[in-house]
Amino acid sequence: MNYYELKFTYESPVEATVISDILASELGEIGFESFTENENGLLAYIADTLYNVEAVEEKLKEFPLENVTFHYTAQLVESKDWNEEWEKNYFKPIRIGSDCIIRASFHQPEPGYTYNIIIDPKMAFGTGNHETTYLMIGEMLKLDLAGKDLLDMGCGTAVLAILAKMKKAGKVVGIDIDEWAYNNALENIRLNDTEDIRIALGGAEQIAGFGQFDIVFANINRNILLNDIRHYVSCMKPGALLFMSGFYTQDIPFIREECERNGLIFQSHVEKNNWVAVKTQKP
């Protein structure tokens, strides 16, 4: 599959990282699936079959922050070795506390970590570089998963599913709507010798085929979460936990309202650079 790479730069008094985070969220709603910040702005990638100039222009026109002027270029990028691209330019080992390190196969091992996860990313979110993945990994590290059945929605690289299996979870299922993420998840599962994780290609319609779960992690975006919370609840055992991320602090009231509408109890949230992960429970 070929992709368009869009390079965005900004003129604004607002901090560039804040703009990049919001822009990535907005572009994610129109099919963009991978983002990388640099010193000048944001690189965003979308499958060539989904690229729509008018949709991009509309998102920039309706951007929720004032006083931001955008400049961007677009170029078609033929399918390539994305692992090599990440090795050269972006992906560095990520250390989460003293327990977990996420690295690529081309990084040297670092002893002393309880969970040493190998992720060779292609075009998918989920290496731990992004705040939402970092937050969700932090939440998972707090849990006793031994024997628990866990669902990873929007699994991306499958880093959460892999960590769950390393923490002795029982049934572990990852679901993602993107074919690149699906293939990358299968590759990373093999790299970590966690082959008993089940990966499915699709959206919330896939959940029912995998039974009930004790814990659900969903790291997607606000609009998809608001639409799919009802599906998550339907697969949760009594007392099950639901963790969600992929949205901002100001979105919490909307997420909480939908959770409570579906009978969930809102328990807590954690933040990193205005991104949020929330914890809820089914009675």
C-alpha cells in the first residue's frame, strides 16, 4: 500500500507540541493513521486511497485553536521498509518506570527491566512514544492480570496485548480496523513469543465473537469511543474494568456521561500533556 506524507508547519504563539497533538487527533478522524512530531511541526500519513485534499482543508479551516496559520506539503510515498525509516529517524527505546522498556529489534537489550517488549513499528500508533500509549501502559503496569481475560481495542502495534500476556493474562484479544496495524501486530507478537494472542481485523463488530472479558483497554479517539462504549460494555463481565484513552482533558465530561449512560462507574483518570486515560468499572 502507498501512503501520502503530509508535512505540517505552523505560525502561532501557541506551543507547537500542543498544536501537533490536536492536529493529529483531528486528522485521525478523516483517515490519517500515523503521526510523528519534529522540531518544525507534524508528519502525518494516510493511505493514498483515503487522501482527500478538501477534507484536510476543512479540518484546518475548522481547527479548534485560534491564532494558528498552517502550511503543509503532500507527497506520495511508495510502500517501503518502515522499520528502517523508524530506525533512522524516530523510534528510540521508551522506558516506563523501572519495570518496562519498549525497544525495537535493532536496539541493544537493556537488562534490569521486568518487561522487555520488542516492537518493530510500521505505520501504526502504539510504540509508547505517544502520551496515550504511555498512559495506558502505566495503567496496565498497576494491575494484577494473572488469569484475567483482556481485550485491546485499537491494538495498533499490539504493545498492550503483548504486555498483558507477559503479565500472565489469560485470553488476550487485539482488534484493529487498519490492515497495516493488523499485520504489524502479528509480527510483533511473534517477536515477543506471545503467539497465543488473538488478533482480529475490524472494528467493534468483531468483539462479540470473542466472548466476555475482565478488562478492556481502548486507545482510539473520542468519537469512536463515544460510539463504541456500548459495545465494550456488552462484552464486559460483572466487575470488569474499562480503560480508555485517545482524547484530551476537556473531553472527560463527554466520555464520563456516555459511560454512566451505559451503566459504568467512572473511577479515575491520569494525564500527560493534556492527553488522558480514564478508568471505569462495570458494577
